[in-house]
Amino acid sequence: NHYPHSLRNIDELCASVVRSHRETSQYRLEELQALRWKVFSREEIQAYQSKTVDEMWQHCAVRLTDAVQYVVEFAKHIPGFRMLSQNDQIALLKTGSMEVVLVRMCRFFNTENNTVFFDGKFAGTEVFKSLACGDLIAAVFDFAHGMCALKLTEQQLALFSALVLINADRPSLEDRVRVQRVHRSVEVGLTHILHRDNHDSLLHKLYQKMAVLRSLCSLHMEKLRWFSQRYPLTAHSLFPPLYKELFA
Ligand SMILES: CNC(=O)[C@@H]1CCCN1C(=O)c1ccc(Cl)c(COc2cccc3c(C(F)(F)F)cc(C)nc23)c1Cl
């Protein structure tokens, strides 16, 4: 075709990242759109609020682990990710997978009534009261709100998710230079997509979101540590193994 060699590679990179995102996004946008106004009844909200702290944490951990597993699948199909060493792939997923879960949550979010798709319906922050970490949930909702405001297309979201994941500043990387090279190629892809969509100004905003993500995830890790110290039995026996592998 008429593309110079390098541009063809960028198009192929974008296409494979977008395909991988679509195949691993858990719910299609049309499905979520159709469920948009399915909210929890007073009784259902009461039931969530009368769960104990560790019951609700365990309930959420199952969903978070599920979401993390989809992110692992997504990562495996990012060109260049599989070329990295096993250790570097784990190091990127250990710190980046929760960030991508957070980025993807904007797809589950309804900004009109400030609810997020959880357990088959759309839930407000009050549903998560028994977690006893209102600051974390408020931060998760705020971040989702902020991401929705950018009105990213699925293609832009796919490339941004890959950029968040492949971050050469992560701790304990063996071959930082190689991770940086893959990061650069994804960044070129995202820039290419944004330019094609005539939305160049978005790149700067997306880099600001990446900074917010880091602070949000350190809050999460702190909460996770608090929870596993407070409820060691639940944390060590009930959390699915992948969760322990990634966050322990
Ligand atoms: C269909 N929807 C889904 O699958 C979404 C995507 C990921 C999980 N999930 C939910 O069902 C979901 C949606 C919204 C919220 Cl607020 C929650 C509850 O979120 C959390 C509760 C406890 C700890 C959480 C932590 C902590 F601290 F472990 F790192 C970190 C994140 C980010 N979220 C936590 C959940 Cl589990």
C-alpha cells in the first residue's frame, strides 16, 4: 500500500492493540449502554451495606482479580510486550495492571447519575460503604469521572491503556531500555491516532492522567496492606491466587 514502511508498522501496531483491547474488555459498550439505567433497589443497597468489611472486600477482590486477568490477556497481545523478559512482563503487570483496571473503569461509568457497573447493575458510592474506605472509592469514582470527561474513543482508550502498562519507570525492571523502546512505539501509535482524530491536545491531558493514576494506585496498595493486616485470614486464604501474586 502507499504507506512508507515505518507508517505501515504504526498502523499495524495500532490495529493489534485495538483488537486486543476489544477482545479483552469484559463488556461491550453496547451491552453497558443497554444496562445504563439498571440501578440497585433500596433493599439491594441495604444488603451490600450490611455485609461485613471482609465480606465486601472479598466480593470486590473477586471482581478486581477478574478484571486484572483480562488486563493480563490484553498485555500479551501488545506488540513488543511478549518480546520482554518474563520478569519484566511480571514487573510491568504487578504495578500497571491495577492502573489499567482503573482506566478501563471509565467504560463502566455513568456520569449522569455517578454510578459504576458492579455485580450486574449500576452502583453509587453508597453501595461500597461496608468496605470502610470511602476515600478510596471516592477517588475511584472521581478518576472515572475525569476519564469520561475526555470522551476517549475505544481506539484511543486501547492505546492509552497500553501506554499506561508499558512504563519504563516501573521498579525492578531488568531491561529498562527495551521497555522504553516499546513504550515509545506505543506512544507514536497513540500520537498517530490522536493526530488522525484531530485531537492532538489530548496527549498532554493523558500524561496528566498517568500522574494521577500513580498516586491513586499507591493509595490502593496502602489500603490493600491495611486490609490484609486487619483481615489476614481473608487476604491470605480467600483472595484468588493471581491477586496474591500481583499484589502480595
Ligand atoms: C463490571 N465492573 C467491573 O468488573 C469493575 C472493574 C474492576 C472491578 N469492577 C467492579 O466490579 C468494581 C466497580 C467499581 C468499584 Cl468502586 C469496585 C470496588 O473497587 C474496589 C474495592 C476494594 C478495593 C479496590 C482496590 C484496591 F484497594 F484493592 F486496590 C482498587 C480498586 C481499583 N478498586 C477497589 C469494583 Cl470491585
